[in-house]
Amino acid sequence: MAYHDLTDADTAVARRALASSTPTVLVSRRESFNAAHQLRDPGLSDEENQRLFGKCANLHGHNYVLEVVVVGEINQTTGYVLDLKHLSDVICRLIIQDVDHRNLSTDVPWLEGLIPTAENLAVAFWERLRADLPEGSLRSVRLWETDKNWAEVGDHV
């Protein structure tokens, strides 16, 4: 195949195509909650849980930060990809009201049977949010357990 120089006409066509395509935009909402948890597998002995989870096998708490990213095209009428107030309402209704100031190991029915690691919580939060947001719009859920530790789930991970 021979090398082909772009002509001014080719460049103009490429620019029009880019200008006429609607870019997708990422927007994010951050919410926080406080909760206790205990990392332990009920099928294991206390000694084995202590070996696997260390001090996290004891009941303790975190100030969690939940970041939810959605993606889409900008609505020409509203200027939004998704109204962030609506996203906040969804996050609070489906997650925050159930987990804030609770023991994640015992007090949240939809987490029952789950070892509440940041990874497992991020996946559980993803599943709850995905069902209530416009199809294909949920891009990622990142859960900060501490200012140094986080877990993220998403279609790009």
C-alpha cells in the first residue's frame, strides 16, 4: 500500500467528522459514610481468621468515601450528562441510607454473607447502582476505605 498525503480536502472532511461527533463525557459524584465492619469468614476458626485478616478480624470502623462515575453524551437541552443531584439521590437511596453508621457485617441485609472488604463492597455497590441508572451509563464505582486504600470496579477496569 502506497503512502498517501492528506490533502486539504481530506483534512477538512476529518475535521467535520470530529466536530459533528458528540463526545462522551465523564461526570462523578462523591458521597461519604461512616461504618463498622469485621473481616472474618464464619467457616473458619478464630485463629485462622486472625491469621488471614490480622487486626481487621476485629470489629473496627472507617470513614468511607464512595465515588461514582457515569458516562454519556451531553444533553443539549440541560447541558448535563446526568443531573448530579439525581445521581446523589440514587446513591443515597440505594446505598448510603443503608450503610451509614451501621455494622456492615451484621446490619445490612443485602450484604449478608459477604466478607465486607473494600473490593466486595465496591462490587455490591456497583450492582445496586447499575440497575437504577440509565443503561450503560455507570462507568465506575470506587470505594475509599482509608485515605490510602481503595477498591474500584467498572467497565474500564
